[in-house]
Amino acid sequence: MKKTFVRLTVALAFAASGAALAASIAEGFDRVLPGDWRSMLLKAKRAYEGKRYDEAFAAFQRTACAGDKESQSALGRMYLLGQGAPRDDLTGYAWLKVAAEVNQRGYHAIVEKIEAAMTPEQRRIADVEARRLIDNYGLRATNMSCNLAATQGGHILDSVVCAPREDGPNLLLKRCVAEVR
């Protein structure tokens, strides 16, 4: 009887710790089906291609918060160009800096060009904002896994493909925090 009670107590403790771990991982995340994730990305790209910038901005903002690097780059460019949101060079740079967490030459090149045009004071302010966004939406914060891929089926790795963390049949997508810009 004592052994059974001890085994049951240990089993319940492991179950409780597993549930607590799963809850802490999922806090601040939405669970979505893989097809819904792909639809979000496609909706954002199609809206942008169709010059429906308000719609594209909202869609890219959601997928950028989730940690998708192409979406973060697109959101940064939209801020720089004033597409779907008022022009904001500081926030545009900061989102591009988040996208540049991955080693993709295009992302790094645009960040370097912007940095070269900044004064030291502008750079200091912009890097504070970039650090805040990385802390909220970078790879570590979103549990996103990103890899370089070839879009034309060749050997040149020219795009970034990101995959959210799986939770059973669902994917975990980081939510935007209230003060996202």
C-alpha cells in the first residue's frame, strides 16, 4: 500500500511539473493549426503585392510578432516607407535589426546601410528599441526555428524559412505585446 501511494505521488508530481512547464512555454502564445500559419503568411504577402498596405501591415505585424524573419523584414521596410503605418525610421530600423538575427546577407546589408547613415546618438536610441523588440520577438523569445533556403531550387540560399514550435497538432505563435509599434 505504501509503495502504491509513493508511486502515485511521484506520478502526480511529474504530471503537475509537466503541465506547469507546458503552461509556462505557452504563456503569451496562441495555438494555431499549421495550415492557418501558412495562410497568415500568404495573406500578408498577397495584400502587400496587391498594394493593400493597411491589410498587409496588420498581417505582417501578427506574423512578425510570432517571430517570422521575412515578416519582420517586411514590417521594417513598411515603417521606413510609410506603407500601412506612419513613416517611422527608428521602428523600421529596429524591426530590420530583429530580422537580421539570422545570417541572411540581404537583412544585414540594409541594416548596415541604415547604420552608416545614423549619427551616434540616433544609433544609440535605435539600438535600445531594437533590443526591446529582440527581447520580445527574437528567436529566443518566440521559439521560432529559422533556416536559409533556396527559392529557385538552386544552390543559392536567398530566403529565410521559419517554423514555429510545435505543440501537438498545433503551432505556438508568440502574441504581440500591447505596446508593439
